[in-house]
Amino acid sequence: MKTFTVAILGCGNRGAQTYGALMHMRPEEFEIVALCDRNAERLHSFGERFSVPPQDRFADEEKFLESKRADLLVIATMDRDHVREGLRALALGYDILLEKPITDSEEECRALLAAQKKYGGKVLVCHVLRYAPAFKKAGELLREGRIGKLVAIQALEQVAYWHVAHSFVRGNWHSREETAPMILAKCCHDLDLLQYYAGARAKSVSSVGELSHFKEENAPEGAAMRCLECKYIETCPYSAKRIYLDDFKKKGRPAQEWPFSQVTSAYPMSETDLTKALKEGPYGRCVYHSDNDVVDHQLVEIVFENGVKANLTMMGFTAEGGRIMRFFGTHGEIVLDEAADTLALKIFGMRPILYKISELGDVESGHGGGDSGLISDLYAVLSGEEVGATSLEASVESHLMAYAAERSRLQGGEKIELH
Ligand SMILES: NC(=O)c1ccc[n+]([C@@H]2O[C@H](COP(=O)([O-])OP(=O)(O)OC[C@H]3O[C@@H](n4cnc5c(N)ncnc54)[C@H](O)[C@@H]3O)[C@@H](O)[C@H]2O)c1
């Protein structure tokens, strides 16, 4: 059995805390040998955890990418950096595990695909839901024709009120200038699943959406600039004290766990570290007094080339997270509800068959088991046994759909023809 060596570029929540940790648990398959992150605290804390010698820890991307340091490169920096780094890595001869979104530019997407064909490196994109047991099961039921011919799909992505505040108001994805549009950043998974379930490419896409709530004019009277100094600290649902400090205590003060690990890089983290970060850093800002400009809800309508139709609602204003997908076929329905832990197969005229999602497979890791499912498939891909469900080529389609959706939204919901 071959052990593949791994280098990680971007040692944050995804690169080190998720994929690095999963690979570190499978020492016969993967050995992490080099790390790069410009955040020194993260670089060295993961360097220690993964036993990467100090000379193989890099703060500077340029130096890190001077030569090939492993069989596989994990690229988990921010959205706008992926293609620049991917092009260099392919030229060096790396295989790549590439975080989504690939890029917010269609041109760059095509350039990366061309480079992959030229250099021949394998590229697997982290559309992790494809590897999660519940979403795989829905695909199997559809392919088996259990609900007849698929007519339409209704998808709801419940972002959750605290998550939209964390990532899209205060955090990494708050600015249109700095990152990919929300429909790409948050929903390329959903768009990828929809085209996979539909079994065809999208023919046309239209979309509407806006930033409706997290704006200055909606601040309660006399709200402070920072939650820890605000009179609404105990009552505002978006209060950073409630979202981070109270939840950190409720969860038993974890040494390192998302989303707290985004607020402070201290490891193991304490209440004092978290409080200091909320007093000084972006995650303690009032959601109404931040510099965010990305949408907090967006609706997309898609018609596929084979006539299947789908709509997707990305909604920030939900009490809980999780996706709900409903598939309408000529002979039945499938309803997948992550938060309710159910997948229901309702063949017309028959008793519904109810599956518990948690019993469909390993759902312990993030994204309903998709994170660890991806790492298992990655090993098979590197070994040459599989092409991988989320190869670069297969992943480009969902990105084209997202670009079209954003273009449509900016043009007031105009229908965009894709192919
Ligand atoms: N697959 C998924 O479901 C999923 C979920 C969340 C995020 N993501 C994607 O994963 C990527 C990373 O997100 P994250 O949540 O881990 O962010 P993060 O902020 O936790 O981690 C990013 C890390 O990269 C480092 N970094 C950025 N640019 C660098 C550079 N040029 N050189 C060295 N280090 C650099 C940062 O210091 C940081 O530690 C993003 O593209 C995001 O969209 C994917």
C-alpha cells in the first residue's frame, strides 16, 4: 500500500483543521510533510500536531512553491488565490486537492482546466457533499428510477442566522471585492448536486437576491460598534457574546473547533483568548456596523437541457443550518432533510420508506460525512483507481451556473442562456 506525501497550502479551517486532521488519522495512506501559512501561530501549531519539521514550514507562498515538496498539494487558501497557486502547482507536477470555489472568473476556470490537461496532474475539487452518504443515496434512488422520471428539484440551503453573520457579515466572505459571490462561495455545492441529479447541463439560469438586513439603517437604536460594549448584548440574536462566548462554554470549551478557531488561532483556546479576539478583531463587530456588502438571501431558477427544472433558495434567515432537497418524479417523491435526519422515498400509492441519514454511513465528519468520504476517494484517485466524482472537469459546470446566476442577479433577474 503506497503512502502519499502531502503538502498543505493554507492551514486554516479547511486545509489543516479538516483535511490535514483527517489525513493525519490515516498514516498508512497519507503523510503530511510540508506546510505553508502566513499566519505563524497556525503554521507552527499544525506543524507540531502533524510532526512537520520546522524547515518544512513556510510562511511565504513564493518560497513554498519554488519546488515540488510532496505527491499531493492541498490548496485551501482563500477563493481568489486558488487558480494562481493551482497553475504553479500543476507546472511543478503536483496532484491537487483543490478547495472550492475554483475561482469567480470563467476565464481562470478554463485556464486551469487547460493547464491540467497539459501537465496531466490529477485535480479533485472539494465538492464534499457528493461524498456524503445522504446525498449519494438520493443520487442512487434517482438513477434506479425509483420515482420514475425526474421532473423538478426544489432545494433550500439553510445557512442559519449565526452562520450568515459569522462568514458573510463579519468574516472571510463579507466583501464582494475580496471573495467570490455568495452564490458561488456558499452554493457551488448545491449547484454541483443539482446538475448531477438532473443528469444534464444547465440550459438557462435566472436569479434574484440582495443584502436586505445587515445594514446600518437596521441597527437597533443606540447599538454600539462592538457587541461586548452594546446594551443589546444579551438580547440581539447576532450578539457575538451569544454566538461565540456562550456557545464556547456550552460546548465544553473545545481546544480548537470551528467557528471559534476562526475567531482566534490560539491553541488550545481559552475564554480569555476568545474575549480578547472579540474585543479587537472582526468577529466582535456589530452586524449592522460592519463593512459587508454581500447578499443575505438569493433565489435561483434553472432549466436543464433535458427539461428538468430546479430552484434553489439560499437563505441566511433560518434558525438552523442544513439542506432540504425535494425531488419530484413522475411516479414518486424523495425528500431529503438534513436537520431532521431523514431521507424519505415516497412512491405514489405506496407506504413511504424512511431512511435515517445518520444510519446511511459515516456521517461523523463535517458536511454530513462528506469530508471523510472525500479523503477516502482521494486515496483511490491518487492510486489511479478512480477518476473522482468531483474532478476539475466535472466541477466546472457548477461554476458556470453560479457565474450565470450572479450575472442574472446583477441584471435584475434576467434569464441567462448558458449553452
Ligand atoms: N468544501 C467546503 O465545504 C468548504 C467550506 C468552507 C470553506 N471552503 C473554502 O476553503 C477555503 C479556505 O477556507 P477556510 O475556511 O479554511 O479559511 P481560513 O481563513 O480558515 O484558512 C485559510 C488559511 O490560508 C492562509 N492563507 C491565505 N492566503 C495565503 C497565502 N497566500 N500564503 C499562505 N497562507 C495563506 C490564511 O492565513 C489562513 O490560515 C476557501 O476557499 C473557502 O471558500 C470550503
